[in-house]
Amino acid sequence: MRLDFKENKVVSDSSTIIHSTRRLYRHISSLLKPLQTLLIMSAMTTMSDGLAVQTPNPSPLPYKPSSDALFRHIESLHQSSPTDLPSLGSVLDAGTGSHSLRWLCSLEKQGCLTNWTAVTADAGMLQSVKKELSKVHPSSEGGLVLGNWASSSDLVQAPPSTHLAHNTGEILTGKTYDTILADYLLGAMDGFSPYYQDLLLPRLSSRLSPSGLLHVAGLSPIPDSLPSPSSNLICEIRRVRDACILLAGHRCYREYPSEWVVRQAAPGLAVEAVKSFPILWSEETAMRQVNVGRSKLGLMSEEARGGMEAEIRRLERRVREELGRG
């Protein structure tokens, strides 16, 4: 059995977006990971028809759209027609991970971009994506950067529990990109630069070329509870997972609703549309979140570990009973 949540509201259709110079594409979800929502912002300026991005090199491979619905939609926004090769120009992946890195490599191989740079604030993730890059595209000309979107002036006021010590200043200053991807970056900031989420969109906007596109992917917060027992199971998993993270002395990620993100839009960016994509919860995806909590047990005190381990076993039984394929 799988849980399939859908949203009926679509504020605007993507056909309304091809008319302005500078755009922010906000992809978020409502409720617990059941939906990804596309919120589109544009600059209040004018431009000629089409997007002013660099022409990529001829594609060495036939164009194959991404199997990820969200990435596939982003690709379509960079096409003049469904049969054309997407043209993303220079790309900045502002909060990279293995998933978005593989997508960039696929675009690079197909000639859909001219160059790319990927940033992470996590030294462990940097090593992980380096290994991933050596496997999927060893001849890539892309660049990897270790850095945080909180500047050195912010670090003076950052709480001592944050992970900002390795930063010495703002990153990629003076550089601009035709396309910027912030793939689930906003929610992750609480783990690396808490209390500075409001700085993200203005800083990314300053790295965006005058005719560029900014795509922001994320989730709306998982609610505290939902009416049906099966739906509410996902809320319980979130509570236990986050409790384990906190008891291990780590910080939880923190997602924001679309309304909050709209209010943080950098000056000159206007909202154009909101579009949602459903996400399916299966036994596998639910167990993955349960296992995040299980991975923290060894970092807790002995007293806390016993109680949380019992909670995790209880959730595992419920997941198998309510979401199991049998």
C-alpha cells in the first residue's frame, strides 16, 4: 500500500512564465513530502522574446529528459519547444548533493549547459559528490566549492553550536550564472547556518545574471498530525526522527511554507505562479526516515537510547503493517 497525496490548487500555469527577464522558480511541497509545489517569481522588467543565455555546445548525446518530475519540469522551462534541447547556460547548484549532481552531469553530457559550479557547506558531502562525479562523469569540467551562504560578518553573531567555523567570507562573489538551482537548500540551512534563511534569496539573486532563472526546491513543513491513521503515521515518524536527531546533539532541517518564502523574495522579484507535484509515500520511503532516527541512537545517552529504540521498533512495525506491500 502507498499513500498518494494530491493538491487541487494550482495558482497559475507554467505557460505564463516566458515573458520576463529574471525569474525565481520556487519548488516546495505542502504536507509531509506528499507534494512538491512550484512557485514562480519574476523581475518587474521587460525583455525581448526568449531567454538571453549562452548557446551550449552541440549535444554529443540525444536529449533524454530527466526521470525526476521536478527536474524534468525545470528542463521544459528552458526549452523553446518540447523537441528543442534545453538551454541552461552557466549553472550554479547552490546546495549540491548526489541527486542534483547527477542531473547536472546528465545535462552537461547532452550539451544542455555551458559550465557548472556546485556548492556545499558540508565537508562530508563534498567528498561524497567528488566520488559521485568521478563515477558518473570523470571528464566533467564542472567545479565543486566548499562554502556557506552566510557571510563572515554573519559568523560573528552565529551561535557556537552552528557549523560555520570553516567559512572565511562570502562565496563566489562577483560571479553570475544563467541558471541557479537551490535544491532543498532552504530547509537544510538550519543545520549549517541557522537564523540566516532570510539571507538566502537575496544572496542567490545577486549571483543571477540579468536574464537568469533561479529554481528553488523544497518541502512545506510536515504537520503535527493528520486525520487518518495512515497519514498520521508519517507525522509520527517525523516527530520521532527529529527527537533522535536532537538527542544526538545535532540540528534538524527546517522547512518553510510557500507563503513564508514569497515574503523573503529579493527586491525586484515578483511571484508568477505556484504549481504542485505529488510525491508517493511507500514502505521504502517511510523506512528511510525511520532509519535516520535509528542512525542517531549510538550518539545518545544510555537512558535516552532505550526509550527511543523502543519507539523506532514500534514505528517499524506500523510501517510494515500499514504501508507494506503484503
